[in-house]
Amino acid sequence: MLQRGDEIDIWVVEKALGQGGMGSVYRCHNRSAQRILAAIKVLDPNLNRVASAKARFIREAEILFALDHPNIVKVRNVRMDAELPYLEMEFVEGRSVEDVVLRGSTPLEQAIPLMRQGLDALHYMHELGIRHRDIKPSNLLLQDDGRLKIVDFGIATEQEAVTITESGQNFGSVSYAPPEWIEPDDLDPVKWDVYG
């Protein structure tokens, strides 16, 4: 994990935001303009020489760049030639829905608008043939203004794209897997997203 003050190309790390299978995400500011913030996702150095991992990292950037929806995090750039390959994304100020759930139940009048935002974003993605494949509370960020943002498209796929998931690798988080997960041949990523 990088520490506060470490640099990622033109970005200066302020704090770690999370860590996943492909790498770590940091809140950063631009070295020349500190008020310009970004969420920088760094490819895990152990995966930097793995062609399929690099391909998935680039695919995540391409998918996110193509999406333009108020409830989906936006990618602004990808740099594979940097010392630490990274994705530059908009910084979303807020907390995960997982954090909200851990604090207790959410009143129905607050939960329904969040569900609608998430479902609207899923519908938009699915209409474009994009499947997230890992919808879960920790990948949903809630901003102070009540807007929900879907993040972490690390294992997303496009309907017509060639699969670059490693052989035998499942997708998504088991805790949010639909019953169909037991039969991998019948696994529909759209149902997985909606179930999550």
C-alpha cells in the first residue's frame, strides 16, 4: 500500500480508499493544483507483468470511459506506461452503502430512492451490453447529497466481448451471488447484477 505523500505520476496520495483483487484505490490531488482531486486505481505491482490482468485493467477503463450516467463513477484517463499503471477516476466524496448498512436499518423513504438510482444505472449499463458482475454494498458509494454511485468495474464485461476472465475463475462476491451461481453454465450476468 502507498502512503500519504507518495506519488503516482502527477498525483499525490492523500489516503487509501480501498483494495481489491486488481489493485488499490487512493484519494489523490494533482501535484500542481491541490484542489484537483481524483480517485487513482493502481494496478497491483504483482500483476503488472500478467497480460490478462493488464487487459482486464484496460477493459475496465474502456468500459467506464464509455459510460455517461450520473450514478456511475467516471474514468478520465488510463496510464499503462507510468511507473505504476493507473486509472484516473472522478473522486466521489461519500461513504459506501456497506458502511450505511452496518450502522443499522435505513428508513424506507431513504432506501427506495437509492434502489431506484442503482437500478436506473444497471438498466443503462445493461442496455449498452455492459455487465458489472460485482454489485454489492461496498461497490455503491453514497454522496452527502443523496446521490448513489456504482464503482469498481474491475470484472465488468461487455456482452459481445471476448472473455478475458481466467479459466475457472468465478465472478462477483459469493455473499451477493444469485442461486444460479451453483450452475455456472446457467449464470446470467444480468441476473447476477440485479440480484446483487
